[in-house]
Amino acid sequence: MSKKRNRYTPQFKAKVALAALKNEETVSELAARFGVHPTMINTWKRALLEGVAGVFSKGRDSRKQTETQIDDLYRQIGQLKVENDFLSKKLSL
């Protein structure tokens, strides 16, 4: 007999974690209300607290990452253009 695992959406997890952060209800009450285990609520709450700093730093990190990615792509385009020119010259001889 196998147990079916529930899959929860990120929106649902965020909703439950935010409710846990408000401290208006105990974790046991939230577990009964949302139908999940209290350990899961604590895990989602901890993940929310650890990941919240990333919300404010994404702009800088993603911009640097995008610029680096663009530079790499331009480098690859240049290399492919040189190889293409070399091969086209060799084939035309």
C-alpha cells in the first residue's frame, strides 16, 4: 500500500508561510485549517525567511549575470564567424 504524496503550489506554500509569520494562530491551528502537517508549515516558514533577502538583491545580480551572458554570447559569435570564414575560404580553393 503506497501513500499518495500531495504536491502544493508555491502560491499555497507562500500563503501558509505568511499566515504562520503573522502569529495570529498557532502552527497546530494553521495545520488543521490548511490540512497540512505542522512540520511542513515550519519548513515553509523557514524557507520564506531565508529567501526573503533575495527579493531585494535580484536586480543587481540578474543585471550582472545578463551582462556576463551577453559578453559570452558575443565571444562565441566572433569565434564562429572566424571559423566560418576560414572554412569558406578553404572550400572555395
